[in-house]
Amino acid sequence: GQQVMQIPQYQHVQEGEDFTTYCNSSTTLSNIQWYKQRPGGHPVFLIQLVKSGEVKKQKRLTFQFGEAKKNSSLHITATQTTDVGTYFCAGPKDSNYQLIWGAGTKLIIKP
Amino acid sequence: NAGVTQTPKFQVLKTGQSMTLQCAQDMNHEYMSWYRQDPGMGLRLIHYSVGAGITDQGEVPNGYNVSRSTTEDFPLRLLSAAPSQTSVYFCASSNRAGGINEQFFGPGTRLTVL
């Protein structure tokens, strides 16, 4: 069935280093959404990408949607302690009323 | 606006017990859904609804029932709890113009089945 794979599972960085998570779908997606979940919290929507090759920025966060609309990435420049959490990508299933989620990438800031 | 609310926040059940997790939203969203989240995994869709009176199964529906009698409420019922249902349950809502848009999540219910 349709799958969304996300790597890496964890990333340890020093504060100030960059962070990237990658999302790959087994099928072409109509859009892709990114969410952040703080430890003990609930997922919070960050952004939705719709167009092939789309790049969007939110301050230090850069989101890309691949040309084939099957992959996406989230890059954080110069991480801060407030960035700690798990980042998820999600894409609609063919029916368009179900979201399929990646397993998430946990960002850990080394002390 | 309270957004999406869920009750209870925590629950411990014994195997075989039944219970209902409550979810309500005050944003007039047509689309509502229930997810479970297990350690190291993403969210898995249990059931969803595109409007009052309409529900459908998601990826992992077995052992759960839902109903949607009003736009605001979308309760999830565990019929006979099993240890495999120990998880964190999230309810979410969104408008559904053109498909699934930004999901607004509730704070979650942490369920343990002994």
C-alpha cells in the first residue's frame, strides 16, 4: 500500500548546527504537510506544499517539495533549543480524505 | 475558541473494559479524525468523518467504533480494551475544502490497558 518514509529517525546536533529531515512517498502526492510535535505535546501544523518544485521559508526553516511530488525535505538553519521535538511529514492517500504519516525525525540538541 | 478538546487526558483500563474517548471542536470543521500514536511510529488513522452522519475507516479501525451525530463531536469508543490498544490517542479536525488541509489536534488521551 501507499507509504511515506521519513529519515533519519533521530538527529543529534549541537546548538547552532543545521538539521535536515527527508520524506519519500511511494506514490505521487497532491500535497505534503509538515508538523512539529514537542515532547509530551500534540502535532502542530507548520506548512503545506502543493506545487512541484515548491520551496517555502519560515524564518530559519526551509521546506521543499520535489519536482516529481514524491519527496520533500525540511531544513533548519542554526538550530536553537526551541527547535527540539519531532518533525513529521504527511501526505494524502489516494482517496484524499486520509493522511499517511511518516514516522518522524526527532531533533535532539546535544548539551 | 477552545479549538479541539479531548477528555480524559489519562485513562487506565483493564483488559475487556469498554470506554469512550471524547472529542469536540468549536471551529465548525467538517472533517474530524482519530489517530493513535505509538513510540517510534507516526500517527495512524483509526477512523475519520467528512461531516455529520458520515464516518469511514482508516488504517487501523479494528476494535474501535465512532459516530458523528453533530458537527462538533466525534467520540471514539473502545469496545473491549486490549493491551495492544495502549497508546496515545489524538483527535484532529480541519476544513475539507479541496481535500485534507491543516489539521488541528487536540491535546491527546494517554491510554494504558492492563
